[in-house]
Amino acid sequence: MAAPATPGSEQIWLWIGTIGMALGLLYFLGRGWGVKDKKLRQFYAINIFVTTIAFSMYFAMATGFGLTEVELLDGTVLDIYWARYTDWLFTTPLLLLDLALLANADRETIYTLIGLDVFMIATGLIGAFAQEAIWRIVWWGISTGALLVLLYVLVGTLSEAAPSQSDAARSLTSTLKNLLIVLWLAYPVVWILGTEGTLGFIPLYAETAAFMVLDLTAKVGFGAYLLKNHDVLTSLGTGAGSAQPAD
């Protein structure tokens, strides 16, 4: 059953997220305008799509179209932002693609990472719509397990790529990898402690704010840090070993 527009402080956080994603999108469009380097254009295209999708889904949630209700068997009614999962389903593989291209990963590795990522989001979505609290927690465990496997594969992939990277590319990859790991591990913690995990230690408005901050950092912050390093990105695949990050 569709729910009305989100009232109160939850909606404020969603509008902040909408504006933040819009500003990130405009920033990437502005910086990427006129870029000629093929490799650099790839990275701009990926992060423009990330913020475009995130902006659209945050706008949907802020206006009430990305929200529905799930009634548990005990009669509890939970607000579920299905648009958030739609966002993650498309944007998280693109963020992984950023790192995979930076590390020059092969196609099989990219397919493995994206497959694990889609499975992680899909099982999290099943958990969000489960009607019994115990099954919500079980599906959370499955999704979190997929996340841990994904991060293990990602770290292994980037470690294998490190010897063939320049010092600057290796440093950039390491920074972005660590940022992604910290942020992505925070998502299941917020989920299980919040209303969707039914524990309710974190109220809905705080849960919404936490996801918004994580999303902005993982999408706009991640992309901005990546794309400011023009010299590193344009040197990929050229054999340059002494490229230094751009200011």
C-alpha cells in the first residue's frame, strides 16, 4: 500500500539529500564539460550517472513516491523506502566499476564484483519486505555476508593490481578503497539498528539522516575525490609510473 509523503524531519533529510545529489551532479557535469581524454571521460560518465540516479531516487523519496508501508504479522507498520534500494541497485555497481577501472581489473573480476553487489542489494530488499522480524534479520545476515565476500574479493583484486600501478594511482586506489569499505560496512549497521531491522534503536528520522550522510559521502564525496585527480586518471594505461595527483 502506497504511503503519503513523508512528514516531519525525515522529509527534511530527504530534501537535503536531493539537493546534495543535484549539486554533485552539476559539479561533475561542470568539471567534465569539454574533457577530451577517453579514460577520463569514462570516469566522469560513471559518476554523472551515479549522481543522476541518486538525485532521482532522493527526489522520489522526498516527494512521497519512493515510500511504501509493510505491515508485519504482529501488526507493526514500517515505512520502507523502496527507492533507496533502487538507487543502491544501480549506483553501487557503478562505484565498484570506478575502482575496477582504476585497478585495470579484468572482465571476470568486474562481473564477479557486480554479481555479488546485486545479490547483496536484492537480499537486503527481500529483508525489507519480509513480514516477520526474524526473517528480516535472517535476510539482513545473508545480505551482510554477501557484502563481506564482496569486500574480500575487492581487496584481493586491488592488492593484485598494486604492483603494476604508479605510486600515485596506488595511493588513490588505496584511499578510495578504504573510504568505500568504511562507508559500506556502516550501511548494514544502520539498517539493523534502525526501524527496518525492527530493533528500533535508531528512530526513523535519525536512520534517514544517517543513510543520507552515507549516500552523499559514498557518491558525491567519493566521486569528487576521484575526479580531482586528473593526472592520475589520464595516465592509466599509458605506462606512466610517475604521475602525481592533480590539485
